[in-house]
Amino acid sequence: MLIIYIILGLIQGLTETIPVSSSGHLMIFQNLIERFSELNIDYSSIAIMTNFGSLIAIIVLFRNDLLKLIKNFFKYIKTKDSTLKTDFNYCWMIVLGCIPAGLMGLVVSKLDLFEKIENNIKIVGISLIITSVLLFIVRNFNGQKDDSKLGIKEAVVVGCFQILGLFPGISRSGSTIVGGMTAGLKRDTAFKYSFMLYIPLSLAAMALELTDITISKDLIIFYALATIIAGVATFLVTKWFRKIVVKGKLIYFSIYCLIVGLLVLLFL
């Protein structure tokens, strides 16, 4: 039983921030477990907890950027120092970039629009192939816009691409990085902005989902271990993934998503 929770933590941590869809991989693993065993696992609760581990890891990883943005945002309001305006505007672009997916997420949740497909493993296979195509399209993109050039147009484009990440099996990080590169952002700028959007949206989702967690006392240590493993793995993988993005090697993830997507469609 313990090994299953360790694996779930690893799946979350290894796949949350790279463009392969952590939710899709969790569904694949869940499908395999249910086929070959009779273990009774609350996948919904474990997903919420391991996502929390990943969120903490991302906050720690980007803590300097976050503190700088928050500090300069309020300092600009007080002093109107022009040297701080880029960070002030960047904060508003984070807000703007979150709006499309935030609104769509509320609509999807209230109307249960994904009710018929959210547990359909074939949808995951198709979504992984879609992710593969998106990554392949931008494989050689390398825009020239840095943080100072991130404006309303770029924020809206990335925000709309982030909506794709609501679909089961489509990577949120992949869709937002693709959106950023499509909008002409530099690779590292697109990477950073992707995770600046991830943090507030994940915090909001976590606040809404906490009431859905049900953990028996016997499993607390299992959940805690899975959460810690997810956090550590997320931290290490995200640092590695940033180097991959900057080097323009997204084609590797495109190939991976295509292979896994086809295997899901053929065998699951």
C-alpha cells in the first residue's frame, strides 16, 4: 500500500511542471491499478495533497521573483518610481493572464461540463497527442520579448492558451509556455510567466478543493509522504525543465506525449 502512495507522489512531482500533464498521468496510473488490483484509493484526495506539495515547491523555487514583484508593486504605488514600473505592470499581467482560465474553470465546475469526459482514459490519450502537436509547432520558436515587453496582448494570448490546460490530459505548463512563445516571448520569459500564473490559480483551486479532502487517520503518514515526495520531485524537475526550455529542446516532450498518447489509445 505504501509503495502506491510513493508512486503517486512521484508521478505528481515528476510530471506537474513539465509539459506532459500530471492529471493525465495520474489517470493512466489509476486505470492500470484498477485493472490489476482491488486497492481502494481516494485518488481525488491524494491528487489535492500532492498538488499542494508541488505548489509549495514552485513558491519556494520562485520566491525571489515573487518577493521582488510584491515589494516593487506596492513601492511603485507609493513612490511612482519609474524604475519599478516594469514589475508593477508585470503584476497586473499576472492578474490578467489568470482571468480567462479562472472564469472558464468556474463555468466548467458549476456546469459540470467535463463530467462525461473527465474519467475517460481515451480523452487523455487524445489530449496528450494534442499537447505533442502544440510542442512540435513551437519547437524552434524563440521570441525577443522579455519581462519589460510583456503586455496586455501577450497576457491575453497566454491566458487563453491556459484554458486548454483545463482539459484532462492537456498540460497546463505546456499550453502556457506554448502560448507565451507564440506571443513572441523569449523562452525563459515564457517559462517564468507560465509559473507566475500557476501560483495564484493553484492557490485558488486549493482553497476550493480543501473541503473535499477526506483522510483517514491510518493513512495520514502515507499522504504526508506522498506530498513531501511530490514537492521535492517538483522542485528538482522544474529547475531541470527550465534549462530544457531555454535550450529549445521541447521536441523531446513532444515525442514523449505522442508515444504515450498512442499507447493509451491502443491499449487502455
